[in-house]
Amino acid sequence: MEKYNEDQGAPSFSSIRLDVDEKEQIYERLTDSMNRNTKKSLFTFQIIFMYASVLLIASIIISGTVIKLQERTVGTLSEHGIFEEPNIPILQDLDLHLQQEMENKWWIKDEKEKVVGAIIFAEEPLQDSIEITAIIENKELSDYAYPTIYILEHVKTMGVFQSHHYFINREGNQEGPSNVYLRINVPYPDHVLEKQATFIMESYQKHN
């Protein structure tokens, strides 16, 4: 490598002239640096791709396991949830039917699709979670398959005269929910449901 002044009269500055060997050395260093960067980028991509593949495979395995667990219980589930639909034969005789609202809750409706009651399944007792205000009667019923607390409530709302509440304790039963809440709303005095509420509760206890 040699330095020279191209113009002695002009402000002096140095110019560098490279020989062939020096040019080849610089070229080799640049090429080597580019190759290292390329290999580093490729390695990083491979690591990211590997982790993404592992996550995808794990997701597929978990999804498959959930589907298999669901398939194992087909036939024992209701349409929307984890509990079978309660079997209450007397409802048909009274022109009533069940309509599932949630996985553990059904409305009891009449032929005009008006809600006249509800049934809720739970693993924990429901007495403290149901709001009942004007209590007329509160007693424990012991002559049934499952211990039952009965509460008669006077309701001051449009379309409901009184409500019959039944808290059924099924703890220890191997199948179905541990606790059941059944409510029957009586629209007005002397309505058929005023006398049939107890029979609806009995029908549930006999067939579930």
C-alpha cells in the first residue's frame, strides 16, 4: 500500500492505493462477516420456527384431548351443558314444558311461552343465593326421596301472585347435581299451579 499526493499545489490530502492482495483480504473479510450474519439470522429463524411448531402441536394435542373427553360423555349431557335435562312428567299433563336457559338452568313455561317457574342445578346449597322477601311459610319436608326445604312467598308483582320455592338436597347421590332449586310462580289466586306446585316437586323427586 502506498500513499501519494496528486497535486502538490492544492491543499494536501492523502489517497490510498490498494494492491491486489489487500483488496482480496478486504473482500474475504466482508464476505466472512456477511456469511456470519446470514447464519445468525437463519439460526434465529430456526429457533422461532421450532418454538412455534411446539406450541402448535401442543395446542392440537390439548384440543384433541378436550374433544375426546366431550365425546365420552355424549348421551349423558343436556343440549347446552353438563347436566341432563330434568325429567318431570307431570309438566306435560299441565301443558307446561322446559326450556334450557343455561347449562344448569331451565325455565318452566306454559303453552303461551310465559315463564311460570324455574329449576336450577348446583353443587353448593342455593338458599342464600335466592332472594325471597315476604315469606308466608317456611318448613322442612321429610317425606320425600331427598330432604327438601319449602318456602311460600307472597309476591307483589304484575303477573305473579305467589311463588313456591323448593330447595332439594341431593348430596350423596352419585348421579346428577348435589342441590336443586325449583320455583313455581302462581299468576293469580286459585290458579291451577297453586295446588299443582307440590305435585311438580314430587314428580321431579320420583323421576330423577
